[in-house]
Amino acid sequence: MEAQRLGLAGEVHFLRWFVRCDADFFEHWALKINPEQALDLTAAQIDGDPTPMRLIASYPSHFGQPRQYPIDWVLPYFQPGPSGGDRQIDPVSLWRLHRSIFRHHWTEAKQNKSVGDLARAGYGVMSEALRLGSAWLLEKAIVRRSHLLRKLQ
């Protein structure tokens, strides 16, 4: 929103890396502020360095090349948090975001007539559906377990 207010919405983009061979991370997001740099508030998770300004070329090789999305295309899926200023994304909005990303990649792949890109787009949306579905089932199982444990007491 701040980028829009400052008239930078066309220049600032979200970057998304698909992290390969990492049990802790499936994807990583940052904010591209110019062709070489990203503002990455969660980069400390990668290497422990709390510096938020990062060279895009400095990301680990298992991150691959990032995909780029316009900021005003991603932000509608984030809602203000309980404190009003923080932004968070609920599972339903996250699923909608990933469906939107899928449609974007699918359309792009069809225009480029790339079977590999079509397969990657399908794989991306299916893996996200599986991940979100598993998280939902786990949450329901935990709630059920808590309920049963309360009944036993």
C-alpha cells in the first residue's frame, strides 16, 4: 500500500523463489525494490543475517531464479492483522493467491506454448493444494484430540 501511495507500484514487485531440497522452506518471498536489490524481512531465516537489504544475486543456488509479481497483484490477498498495521494471510486467501498465481503461469505457458511451463504451473497449484489441505487436516485433528482429552479429564 505504501508503494502505491508513493507512486512506486509499477517499480516495486514481489519476488518468489521455489526453494528446492530444503525440508524447512517450500518458497521464499521478498520485495524487489530495484533490478539488483530486494527488501527481505525474513532473510534472517536463510542465513542468520538480520540485514533486510539483499542483493538478488546473493540468494542460495537452491533457491533458483525468482518469479516476479506486481505488488498490486499480490497485496489484495493480505488482510490487516489484529493490531491493524500488521498484515497476515489466512489459509483461504493463501489458496486464492496460489490459484491466481496458477492462472497467471498457466496463461503465460499457453501463450509461450511451453508444455514444461504448463506442467510446472499444474504441479505448483497441486502441491499447494496438498500442503494447505494437509495443514487443514492436521489442525482439525489437533482440535479433535484436544476435545477428546478434555472429555477424559
